Amino acid sequence: MKIMKLATLGASLAASAALAIDVSPQQLKSLCETSPMNTVAVNSPIKVSNFSTRVNVTTGCRIVFGFDARLEGDSINMGFAGPVVFQGGLKSGVILTKALIEAPSVTFDLAGGENIVSLGESTVRATTGNVVIAAGPISQVAIISRFATRTQAILAAGSVQISGAGKLDAQIAETTVQGNAGISINASGEELTLAIGGSNLIATNGPIAITGPGRQATFDYARGIMRAGNGVTVNLSGSEGQIAMQNVTVNAGLGSASFITALGGARPAKSVIVSSNITSGGSVTVQASNAGQSGEAALESSRVTATGDVVVRSGPLGTTNMKLNTVRSSTLVGAYTGPSGSCTAEGNTIVSPARQLCLP
């Protein structure tokens, strides 16, 4: 493995996290192409910047970060002939601003703790494979804003996979994430905070799946489009799941659309969809605390069209609200809660061969 001399030289300056050694795209290209196994070790913060020409690397590149090392890319345009991997442990990260990175596949493998992946007005594109962001405990993923004529922040010919362990704080704002084979966002640890605003999730030929089995998982989506070729699933199965969606257009393609918080603990679980439009080739499910006691499941001021059942359901002591919607189902429209819960279904326009609304 070849050690980047600039990074080693910068180690004495890295006492302040604000300081980074400048590296040109041409220098990074040379290191990637000439290092054994195209692997470059970065042991302190570096900044790669260029405001002019595109730089094409004739190989792939694996950039391995040491403790507290990171790469900042500012206004760079780089293409790679092989896979690109950013690999790091504790307190490592990649911060791109007004940058374009293209490669057959791109992987952010930051499995240590306190990591960051930030794409600001940037595009990461996998031309034949996947874009993978694998974050460690106590990590941040920020995908913010589109740049000029670029529509997508992440574009993968394969799938987009974002995962975290421990605590994952993720934000997608004013941009588009597209994985032609699917999009998966998963936090395997105790906490997930996923906030999406003014943005689109597009899985042309596959599913969209957002899962958080940990105790505290929150999904907040305002303004945008979720479009999948084969199903949309949001499943926060821990004790305090929270789903809030407003002004979102959901198209599940040939599959079903489900929005589920399964239990409910110190905070009652919530699955609330307001002022949205849902189209599904299968069923549509809005469910809170069905496996627990309380919780709130609500579908309000929305339009739903489904081939299968449309169901809004809360737990035995829960609250179910189905109000002011236009709902079309080829099979059944239902609103349910338990015998000691509260259920309201009013002001709805329903076209369906069967309905079960707040039956005793």
C-alpha cells in the first residue's frame, strides 16, 4: 500500500480539523493509477479542488482513511474507469461540494464511529453498478441541493444502498436520489433520523425500502416524489417509530405501498400521511402499533388508488383517523382500531366493492 506523502506531511497540521492539505485532481489521478492495487492511504485531511477541466482516471481507486482523516472535494469533475471505494474508520469522512464523481460503482465504506458523508450540490454516479453508503455508529449522511443542470445527487445504474449502525442521522433536501434497480435506506442500530424535504426517491425498476428496527426511528418526508417499479415500504418496527408524510406523491408501481410503525413505547408510534397522492399496483397500508397497544394511524386529505386493499389501522388502544380522502380500491377500503381505541372515518369519497370503516 502506498502512503500519500502529502497526507503524511499534513499530519503535523491536523491538530485543527479546519486545516487540510491541498491536492490537485491530477495528483490524485496519478496516485490512484500508480499505487499498488490502486490503493491510496490518507492519514490527515486533504482537499481536492479544481474549477476547470474534467480529469479521467484510467483505473479505479481505493482511498483508505486513517483516524480523523477525510477528503474534501470542491468543484471537481472526475471520472474513473474502475470502482471507487472510500474506506475509513473512526472520525473519517467524505465531503463533496459542487463535485461530480463518476465510476462503474462508488462505495463509501466508513464503518468506524463518528463518520460523515456530505454531498452538497454534488453528483455521485455509478455507471454500471451500485452507490453504497455504509456508515458506522454515530454517523451523518447529508445529501443537499442540486447543482446547475444536474438533476440527481446520486444516480446508480444498479441500486442505491444507505445504511448505518448505532445512530444514523440522514438528510436529503432539494434534490433527487435515483437507483434504477432499487433504493434501500436501513439503520440497524437504536436510532434513525431520516428527514427528506423537497426531494425525490426514484427506483425505476425496483423497490424502495426504508427500515429502522431500532428503538427510536423517525421518518419525516415533506414535498417530493417516491416512485418505484416494484413496491414502496417504510417499516419502523422498534418501540417508538414515527412516520410523518405531507405533500408526497407515491407511486409503488406493480407492488404494494406500506407505511408501518409496529409497536409504540414511551412515545406512541405514529404513521400519519396528509395531503398526499398514493398509487399502488397492490395494497396500501398505513399502520401504527398493531403489535403494541396505542399509536396513531392517519390518512387525511389524500388521494389513494390501489388494486388491492386500502387499510388504515392502529393498535388496541390506538387512534385511527381517515378523513377527507378520495380512495379507490378494487377490493376493500378499511379503517380499524382495537375495542378500546378511537376510530374516525368521515368526509371520504370511496369507490370500492367493499368497505369496513370503524366497525364495532
